[in-house]
Amino acid sequence: MIITVSSFKGGVGKTTTAIHIAAYLQTKGETILADGDLNRSATSWAQRGEAPFRVFDQDDIDEAGEFDHMVIDTPARPSDEALIALADSCDLLVLPTTPTTFAMEAVVQTLDTLESIDSDKYRILLTVCPPPPSREAEKAQESLTKAGLSVFKSRVRRYAAYQRAENLGVIVKDVRGDRNAGIAWKDYTSVGREILK
């Protein structure tokens, strides 16, 4: 299975999402992450710590050998042509967005570019969601669903544990001393289960 994670807006957790989806898929079979982001954020993350999967520069995928799953972290704000090519070459295009007006407008703009793509080829993932009692993410999810868009049922809540995971170069579940690290990981395991359904 090839999963591509892409976004037209920064700050929506694109690389964090790619890394954690890859970590989940690794529990189900040999998984690689192709780092196509010009910042090489996923590569830097993995070099700081220990990723449970192999990370390759997107141009070096032919060196990967055998694998069951590949997650591609794309450049931020890809051109329309690049986005269409990415969507055509993957099993699922994951579009992370925060539940803010600007971010949701950007994801709708992305989908305008991809209007020729079947709704089962992409799915919107709400990320950096304020935890309860806020209903902001729930309302955003309802709004996107009512608009006929394909949206993950799972949402990824905002926790400081993700920043610590990035600093340490580990998956959020491996952050020690943070009571929310396990909860944060459960958000991504829920996303992973939806992907493999």
C-alpha cells in the first residue's frame, strides 16, 4: 500500500502525520517512509533518534528493496501537476488539516485541484485538534462531511508530546514522562486502522 501525505498549508502536522502513519503500518508489515519534503524533516527526525521504519530520500526509493507499505511525505504546497501525479500514483492521499478556517479553505482548494479523483482515493484528516471540552474539531468534521468530502472518523488531538517526540526523534508513544503520549499514539493507531479497513 502506498500512502501519500500532502498539504497546501504549513503547520497542519503533515510530517508528524507521515511519520506516525508509517510507525503504525510498520506494526503490520515492512514499511518505508519516502521523504520528498525539501526540508527533509522526516529524515532529520529519524536521524535524531530511532525510527521503527526505514527512511529514504524520495529519489533513492529504488534502494529500498522489498517492503509492504510506503508512506510519502511530500513537499509543502506542491504544484497542481505534482499533486495530481502524486494522487494518481498512490492508494490513498491523506490531507491533514487543522480545524481552522484558513486551513480548511486550503484543503478545499487542494480538492478543487483533485476534482477528478474518486472520493475513496483521498481522505481529510483533522489534526492539531483542541481536546475536549472544545467542539471545534467536531464541528469542522461535520462541516466537511456535510459538504460531501471524504473525512477520517478519527481525529488527532493537539498535545505537547508531539513536540517532545520531534525533539527526541522518536514516535510519540516513546516519549517518557508525558501522561498524554500514549493517548496521542492512540489517535494515530485509530487513523491507521481506518487506512487498513
